[in-house]
Amino acid sequence: MNVLLSEMVSKADPAQVAGLSRFFKTGPGQYGQGDKFLGIKVPVTRQVVKSCWQNTDFDQLEECICNEYHEIRLAALLTLVQIFTHARKDAALQQRCIDFYLSHTAYINNWDLVDLSCYELLGRWLLDKDKQILYDLARDGRTIWEQRIGIVSTMQFIRHGQLDDTYAIADIFLDKPRPLHDLLQKAVGWLLRDAGKRDEDRLRRYLSLNGSRMPRTMLRYAIEKFPPEERSAILKAH
């Protein structure tokens, strides 16, 4: 029996479906077009994962990550994070988690599914390893979600004071053809902003060299923590 799946289904709340569908842009032509919801909010999903992750194997994760419902795919990813995190002394199990993640990116198809999983999995795994996979995803990802994984995974590096990859991967997005999808602009700007929290002078130097070729949304996110007068001046000069 797949306890994770059955527990998630039991938490369905039809009253929440319409609101979640609007929030995650599931209408025609929108980035989440066609996605389906059970009406389960993230805190409830986290509670289910907390109670079920130890009794969930990879076959059951496979069943959940391929599920048509958004929240069940999220539960699979959060469970994978738990398995990975608690396997600190089991490199083989951690590698299996990473392999599973990378082989199922087709199902990681909205910004929350990316942001709540990638830096806890790929980012943490790659802290002391070659990071080329993130560059490849950012540059050549088949979807905006794979490309977003490439930049958002660097959040883990920033938290450990490693900023070089965030800036280098940001460069990849600056070189992409325009228009750059809004969700990629926001992700890159967000990660640059967080890198700036660690080293504000470095962010200012980066912006002085690259700000003029940044899409406006990306720039706005990157300078969000600057003083209001400075933000205004930068945007006026853009």
C-alpha cells in the first residue's frame, strides 16, 4: 500500500481547488496549463510527508511523482528531500535520490516544485562536487523548469558562502534570447539578490557591468534590498 499517496488523497479539499488553480496559472496559455489540484496547501502536505517518509520506498515515490495531481508530485519531492537529508552517511542512497530527481524532471513542472526541492537535493549534493550539471540545465534545459533548477539550486551554495556559481549561471541567462520568461527573470534576480546579502559590493560590481543588459524584472528582483533612492536611480538609468 502506498501510504503517502493514500494519506495525501485523504487530505483533498475541493473548496481550495479553484484558488490553487488560479494561483499556479493553470489556464489556457499559462505556464501551469492543464495541471490538476486536490486542494491541499503546502503545510498540510509537509505534515503528511513528515508522518510518511520513512515508510515510502522508491517504487512508491515513482507512483507519486508521476501522479496527475500537483500536490502529490510535491509530496513525492518533499519525501525525496527527507530521504536524502537523513541519508547523510549513506552516499549510495543519496546518489540514488539525485538520480531519481534528475530522471523525473519532466514531472517537476511548476515553480514551487522546483524551489522546494532543487537546492535541498542538487544544491546540497553538489556543494563539494563538480557543478557542471547546473550549467547544463541552465543553458540547455528542455523546459523553463529545468532551467530554473539550474539557477535556484545555487541557493545552497550561497548559504555556504560560495557565490561564484550563482554569478556564472546568471551570465548564462543574460546571454539567452529575449524575451526571457518572467519566471526565469524572477529566479535569477532572486538568487542575485541573495548573493548580494552575502557580499553587497560584489553584487553592485556585477550590476555595474551587466545591469544594462538585464531584463527589467530580473533587475528589479536583484536590487530589491537596495535603498529606495538607489533602486529608483538604477531603474531610471536602465
